[in-house]
Amino acid sequence: MDASIPLQTSAAHAALIGLRTYLNDQILGQENLVERLLVGLLADGHLLVEGPPGLAKTRAVKALAHGLMADFRRLQFTPDMLPSDLTGSDIYRPEQGTFHFQPGPLFHNLILADEINRAPAKVQSALLEAMGEHQISVGSATYLLPRLFLVMATQNPIEHEGTYPLPEAQLDRFMLHTLVDYPDRATTLRIMALSRRETRDAQELPVPANPLPQETIFTARREILDLTLADSVAEYIAALVEATRIPAQYSAKLAEWLRWGASPRAAIAMERGARALAWLDGRDYVSPEDVQAIAPDALRHRLLLNYTAQARGITSQDCVNELLRQVPAP
């Protein structure tokens, strides 16, 4: 980034702040979800969102698609889905005597994988290559996905009948695991008023006058990579991840609770997420507070607890809290 141009006045930064304002106007009471969506977009990562139904998870991705020059596809995962329902398949054309590839719904910019844990493992695994490498393979051919590609998958924490827990390998592909909860009473009243207004105007979501071109996102990503990351902050990220693998050196509680630690993807997710938070905040450097803010979402789905901890009601969030208490920040 050109040091002569303050971050606060960069065109990409101003555009993303405008997008955040638009999203918060449409997704009331879910500021954390909006921020994590933007972090995933800016850091080229994917989100797993968990929360009760009716909390505007679908609306959030739709609004993001409206705010960008990007296309959106919602996929309702069900037990009878097939991998080809996601990737597409080769279709035989009898008039030509050849097979032609018919792209599936993954060939869109923004994907909402609704209730992903309702599909069997073979369908869930079809997302692995797409999320990790931005490509899919069908037969002997490989097809590239759009350059701007974000998956937001949802899970319902209430219902467990007829669901298939996500395998650890797929969980690790998600950059962030974000929890959403019910809004307060005042926000609920605002939501009711917004719903009345949209019903009266017969318009679900207003479209911004000037949606952001995708190139603005790519420019922002380059600016984010130019932010200053001090060696001490990088060491802090590495120490947090290391503490999940050798917990006995940091905390007796962690050693008692953890069965499996975080992969290197966790460190990458924390660095990229912290950079995105700092950039959105208008700073040209990453602080330890940025790392601490993104650590719960980057770690909670990557930590496996042993049976004793689960029986005692310990959660991965408890482990993250203990990590942040025991690993000294710079």
C-alpha cells in the first residue's frame, strides 16, 4: 500500500465501510455476523454459522449479494442430495453424440449451504475441493470456480434428528465458525417495523444504487496484505495454536480438556482475520486485540474435546477463553 495514502481515504476502504453500513441497515441486531461475513469476504475464507432459525442468516448473504456485483445461490441440504447436485455433471447430447459439462450451483460467487449437516457425508465432502482449491473435479476434468467465491454454511443447534455431524476435515476448511443469537427487545421492535415497511412496499431487500464491483474486493485484499504485522503479534498467533497442541505446557485445564489441537489453517485464519479486522477499523497495523477478537471464531470448530470434558459440559469456547487467559499477549 502506498504509504502516502492514508488507509481511511482509500477508495476500497470507503466502499467496504459503505457496504457494512448497508448490511447493518438490512440485518438488524446481527452486527457480529455482518462483520464476520465481511472478514470472510476480505480474507478469502468461508463461514460456518450456527444459530436458531429465523435470525436472518439467509437474508445476510442475500443482502451481501445485492451490495456486490455478484451472483448468489441458496442450497437447501437434504438427506437425499447427491454430490452432482452441487458440482454439476456431464450431460449426454444425442444430437452431437458427445458429453457436455453442465455446471452445478457451486459455480456462483456467494453460496448459502443451508443446514449443511442434513446432507450425508459424501455430499458434504463434495464441498472440500471447492472450498479449499476453488475448483471442482468431475470425471477426469477439472473446472475452476469464480475468482470471488464464498460459502456460508448454516447449522441448526436445536434439531439433531436426521443430521450428519460435519467431519473434522471439512470443519477445518471453514475459516470461521460464528455463533448467532436472538436480538434484544428493542431490536425486535425495529425488525418488526422493517418487515412492515418491506411488506407495504412489496420489496424484500432494497438494492444499493451502486453495488460494489468485484475488483474492489480484490483491491481491498491486496491492501490488507500490506498491513504491518509485527513479529511479536505473529509469535502470539503461533503460540495460541501451539498451546492447543501441547496444552500441558500452558494450562492444566487445557491438558485435561483437549484431545486434539488446531491445524496450521487456524494460524492462517487468525492472521487473515486479524488483518481484515484492522483494515476495517481503518488501521495500517494488526494489534493483539485483533487476534483476540477473531480467535474464538477461528478456533472453536478446530478443537476436539475429550470425553471427560464433554461429560462435564465443557465447550470449545471454554477452551478458547482459557487459551486467551494463559497465553501471554505481546
